[in-house]
Amino acid sequence: MKRLICSAVLVLMMAGSVFAAGSKVDTGILTYLGTTEGEFQEALDDLRKALTPLITDESAKQEWEDYDLLEGFLSELVASRRVVHFYDSLLAMQLALRARQIDEIVLPEPVVMYLMANNPRDYEIQFSLNMMPSTISFGFKAGNNALKKDFDDAIKAMKKDGTLMTIEERFIKNLGEGEPEEVKFAEFKGSKAIRVAVTGDLPPIDYIAADGRATGYNTAILAEIGKRLKRNIRVISVDAGGRSAALASERVDVVFWYRNTEGLKTPKKLGKNLKGVMRDTYGEGVILSEPYYEWDTDIVVGRSN
């Protein structure tokens, strides 16, 4: 049975309109949870096929906010086919881009901003698209409802009292150059540890410092949740592609799960046409927490000079 993929593939096709009509564009993305590379590619091709007749549909154009800005990108996405390549780490994807094995990489805007602040000559933003925001949730093995509820309650309380906003300001918005500050976890004697997979592949959101310390936004969120639950937190380094396996095997109790919201700002007619090819990112055996962070611009394409 096919894994289902969310409409992130739509945004992927719209990003980076810099290639000649009819060309093949090799695109790198971090390994997507809940699907395989082949299944993701199939969904991408299905969406491209569904979109083809809509670029000349005047009624669809009128319904689409800022269509004039996107018209060239819509035309290009039909003319050029993007071929997806999964990478299990950000470093591997960056090296592939540098070696010209791929033409572009797709990352959330905060990550690209961080990379460009620290390596201003290495990347160029081709296009930013905010039609479909992305969110971060915690992923748990199905059946671990008690831990999910504990995390949900903590996240809701942090939203209400402003803690989430404070952490975002410190670890994302006001970070600038260099590494995020060190995050320290409180220790609770006799508390059973919660094991959390950290990849370090989305700095400064999911970040591991050069000396191996987990830091950055997600780690700061974890430290606060651990304090509120009076539970010890243990971070375990896992490649992006190994998160599902680590959760399924119970090597870890929690993973970070990045997903697209369902609020895709597209014409109603487009939504109807895409109904049969839209995909969902939920993998089997996974339950998700309340989302706790959203970035305004979903996908940014960066290319090396």
C-alpha cells in the first residue's frame, strides 16, 4: 500500500524557477518521514500532471491570491520536471549541491537564513513561498498516549504563558551568526528519562554543536517541557532518515516531526483537481503532539554559487 505524502510536493514544484523549459531539475530534500523517495516522486509527478491544465484556467487565476507573482513559476513547474533525491543528513545534501550532483536544495526559511548568515557566499535564495506554512510536532509511537498528553499539556501551557514566543526570539529570530547558546537540562532524581532523537540537520531549529552538544530551538523546548513534567530528558543523535526506525524500535520515545499544514492557499478549483493526489505525511504507527512552531515561508531553495 502506498505511503501517503502531504502537499509539500506542490510547494517543492513551485520553488526556484531558474531552469530552462523542458529541463530536468535534480532537487535535494532531507529524508521525508512516512514515505519513500519513489512514492514521493510519484506524488510529485501526479501533482504536476494535475496542475498542467490549470495554468491557463482564467477562473482559477482569479481565485488565486497573488497569482500574478506566481504565474511564471506555475508555467515553469509544468515545463520542467523535478526529480527528488532524499538525503539522510544536511551535510550530505550540501556536499551533493557543491559537487553539482543536484541543482538545488529545499529547506525551511529559518534554516536557509542561518546557513546564509554563517556562509554568505555559498548560497543564493531563488524563491520563497508562504502559501503553505510548516509546523513542528513531537512524534510518538502509537499507543504512547500518556506521554503525548503530557507533551500536549506542556505545549498548550507554554503557548498560553508566552514561553514558546520567548524561546523562539532567543534561538531563532535573534540568533544571528555563530552557534546557539548552550541549553542545560534540569535533573530530577528517580525520574525515568524521556529519550528524544535529535538530528542536527535543521539549524538553528534542530541543532547539534561541533562538540556534540544538542542545542538550538528544539532542544530549548525540550528542556522546558522536561522541567514542567519533572522528567529527565536524554537526547540521542539520529540521522534524519533513521528517525522512524528509532521510534519504531523504541530506541527513542520521541522524534521531531516536521509537516505541512492543511491550509494550502490555492484556488477552490485547484483543490478539487488535486483531491485525488494529495498526500498525508503520517506514517503508520505514529501519533503527533500539538504543533509548537510554524514558519511563515514553507520552502526556500538554496543554490551554491
